[in-house]
Amino acid sequence: MPHAADPAIAKLERPTPSGVNAPGFGSDVVAEALRALDIPYIALTPGASYRGLHDSIVNYLGNATPQMLLCVHEEAAVAIAHGYAKVTGRAMAAAVHSNVGLLHATMAMFNAWCDRMPVIVLGATGPVDAMKRRPWIDWVHTASDQGALIRGYTKWDDQPSSPGAAREALIRGAWIANTAPQGPVYINLDAEMQEAKLSETLLPIDAARYAPPVAAGAPAAQVEQAAAMLRAAKRVVILAGRASRSVEAWNARVALAEALGASVVTDLKIGASFPTNHPLHAGGPRHITPDSIPAMRDADVVLSLDWVDLAGALQHAGPSPAAKIIAVSLDHRVHNGWSMDYQALPPVDLFLSADPDLVVAELLKALGPRNKPRVAATAHAAPQPEPAGFTNEHIARTLRRVVGERAVSLTHLPLSWEDHWWTFRHPLDYLGSDGGGGVGGGPGISVGAALALKNSGRLPVAICGDGDFLMGVTAVWTAVHYRIPLLFVIANNRSFYNDELHQERMARMRARPLENKWIGQRMADPDIDLAAMGRAQGAIGFGPIEKPADLAPALEQAIAAVDAGGVAVVDVRVEPGYSPGLTAAMTRAKS
Ligand SMILES: Cc1ncc(C[n+]2csc(CCOP(=O)(O)OP(=O)(O)O)c2C)c(N)n1
Ligand SMILES: [Mg+2]
């Protein structure tokens, strides 16, 4: 059954019917497999290495299920699929051209890997059989073991050499990508295999039977052991890490925290996992904050629900934490020898190799109804006075005022965001970061997320640094072209400012002039007109907004434009500068 794609998008780029209704070529079989997997979209930047598949999607499938989303850069194509998965929890596809397209796509694949988000990346190679290669171009665009480029940050890759094998690879790849811990997979399709006429008819295959759902719960005895430790504990801290966007699972986490009277720490690196206005929320964003440190130090049991950096968090509990540590994660299943994104090795007293959402539900059953908070909630920071100058905090405050009670999904936040600037009340209120710290992911991820959020009633808002926006700016065109409403607010400090901080740190360590820190960092003279970069691609541009008083009216108009189905880019000329706490955390300075 074709996936219920967005009807307005489905009307775009309709091909003249080709009258073909039976697969005739290798790539027709590949296209059929994509449809059997119910993949709604394939974000792509074209290339001759997969002209066979391109033809099959347009002329054999009629450009539906999957429908093509044309991207100006492969990094955007993969980032869009990454953002889509952040909302839906499921992989869509991306297609990239031979070795060169894959090279462009790599950073986005790394981001998706570190974010544990599923993406099915289809690639292609010039004919593996050298006798079939055209002079020059087919040779430069053929590499042996293309998968070696991405093997360190994908769950699996394959280069099938027949249509039947390609069909199997797609089904296997979708299964692996979508099975927790999720991640990108790469399937490299030989141009010759795609283009060759089918020599035999393949028997139909029921894709669902070959991609069985994998439920990874914990054994009952382990759940009981964890429940006993939690029951006996006086002060529990829950590190609410990577989680699904399920409201049911969110409510179960809240119920568990309430049953235990546990302090809950969350992390801006990943999507919202706990209501940040709940009395038990102890703060703690990308780094454990001063707010959450006492909770960590005083805990007698720490329950980590797939926290991204458990060893790092436990450092705040002292060198050898007295608390008993219960860790629930499947992440070890994808740790490999190339990427160190698995972080330092944490001490763990009870490890449950299981899906945290399933374990939380089981723990709740085991603990029974208990509702008395046993720990006084950590005091939340008192409201701060209006900040001076023109900073990212003005963006947060003004946007909050302008959107009021409306449901907003923050699809991306700049590096310098502080966790108390925005309240998360629903799993879709915030979708997390780029995963791998690969700057330039924000725009594409946001377009993919906005695609998945279209018609949800939520307002998708991407708040990006200027560096991040500029590196991924062409994703804007894809959003405009495919009628994907989205608000971009650019925290434009005209700098790769994060790195100014590092130069400042170097200067301090080496007693060199601090005032040189901006050299090789500032994108000024000329200032780049980001609203114009939006306009150039069909978005509605606002700004430059130079002072706080002009921001609210611009945001109001921009939101009206998004509500009318458009893409808006608001260029906000904030001052360079981060808060002292963030500066210290980012530069590894002690003060
Ligand atoms: C692909 C990539 N290149 C370079 C970096 C190093 N880097 C980290 S943050 C940053 C600055 C990002 O600039 P911007 O988005 O404007 O945010 P700002 O630091 O100004 O707040 C850079 C260059 C990176 N993480 N990723
Ligand atoms: Mg910047």
C-alpha cells in the first residue's frame, strides 16, 4: 500500500504516465522494493551512477512511494532524512551519486549515526565490470569498496550484484536501520546491475515477513532487581537520555519519576525526554549544570535511561560515585572500533541490555502505585531580568512571547542555547541536536523534521547559528519547493563564535593578545545577508533585525508567512558572546 504522503507534495512533479506496469530492468526491482517497504520519500541529489534507479522511480513508480525530494547538496539530502526520522522514528531514503556524492553525504551520515537515527542511504557505483565502463567518467566514479568511506558510522552496508540481491539488501537494510539502536545503512547499487534488462522474473516477496519487529525488553528477574534497588533507595536520580517521541513512553517516565520521587536530568543533545516544568526536573542540559550537580552528588541510585555520556555525567558525582548505577541501554550493540562516540566507560552495578521505554513500563508495574515525592524538588533558577544588549536569549524570550501557548517544535537549537530558555512539555517540543556536532546539519535536519510535522498543527522552528545555517543553507530551497512550512530564526553573530572562545582560551593559556581571537572567525566585511539567502531560494526573508524591539513584529509576520504555507528566514543580528557557564563548559576552562 502506498504511504499516505502529504497530498500537496504528492501533486508536485507528476510524471507523464509511462504505461509500464511490470518490472523490466534491475532498477525497477529496486524501486519496487522501496515501495514494498512503504518508504514515502527519497531525498536525493542526482547522478548518472543511479540514472537507472532514477528512471525507475519516475517512470515505473510514477514518482510516488517514494516520491523524490530534490536537494541541492547530498549533505542536505541525508540531513532531511535524519530530521524526518527524528519525528517519525522511521527511516526514509536518501540517494547520492557514486563516490563523489557519498563523499558529500558523509558528515550528515555521521550526524545521523551519532544521533542513532535511521536513514537508508542508496548509493551507486560505475559498472563494477570494467568492460562495461564508459571512458574516464565511469572510471573516476568507480571505487572498490565504496562502503569503506562510511563503514565506521553506519550499521551496515552492502553492494548487491543482482536485482534479487538488491531487493534483499533493501529489506535487510531497512530492518537493520529501523531496529534499535537505530542508525544509517548504505546500499551501493552497481550501475550495470540497475540498467540491465531483467533476465528472470523474481517471485514476489512479502517484505514485512523479512523485517520482523524486534522487541528488546529486559528479563523479568533483572527488572525485579532494578525495582528492588530503586525501592530501597532514598534519593534516585534519573538520567533521561535517548528516547522515542511516544507520548505514552513520556507519560510513563513521568509516572516512574513520581513513583520514586526521583530528580530527573535531561540533555539538550537529544530530543525532549521529560517535562522541563515538572517539579522533579533538575535541569541539566548538554552539560550537567550547577542545578543538577547536587542531585547527582547526593544520589544513592542513578538510573540511566540510555544517557548519551554516562561516564561524563557521573564525573559530577565524584571520582568513584557512591551511588549504585543502573544503566538501561542497547547502545553497546553498535559500538565499533572506528568511532569513539560511545564515550568513556562508565561504572555500572546493574546493566539492562534493553529498550528503556519497555523497561520503564515494566518498572512501573513492578513498583506499583506510589505517588509520594520523596525528594524535595531541586529549586529552579529564579526568573532573570531582561538581558542586556541583543543576544540569543532575546530570541528565546521574544519567540516565547510571540508563540504564546501554541504547540511549537524546536527542530534545532544553536550551540549557545541555555536549557532554561524554553519549556518542553511534549516529546515533540524539541527534537535534539545534530548528534555528531557536525555544523551545517541544522537546516537539513529542520527541513526533514518540518516535512514530518506538516499537517500536525505544530509550528516547526529552526533556530540556527549563522555558521550552521550558511553551511547547510540550500536545504531552504527544498523546503520552499516542496511546500514544507518552516520558520528559520538565525542567531547571526557574524562569526563562528564558538571558535573565538577557543582562540581566547589559547590566548589566555599562552599569554597572547585576547583581542586577536576574532581573526579567521568573523564572517563580517561584508556581513552576509541571510534574509537575502532565504529570499534567493523562494523563502520570505526578514531582517537584518538589529535591535530587540524589532524582533517581535518580524517574528509575527514570519509566523504568519509559515502559517500560510511558506518558509521564512529571520536574520537576527545578535552580539557575539556566550554566557560564562557555557563558555567554561565549551572551552574546558575551569572558570
Ligand atoms: C563541519 C564542522 N566544521 C567545523 C566545526 C567546528 N565548529 C564548532 S562550533 C563552530 C561555529 C559554528 O558557528 P555558528 O553556527 O555561527 O554558531 P556560533 O558558534 O557562532 O554560536 C565551528 C566552526 C564543526 N563542529 N563542524
Ligand atoms: Mg555564529
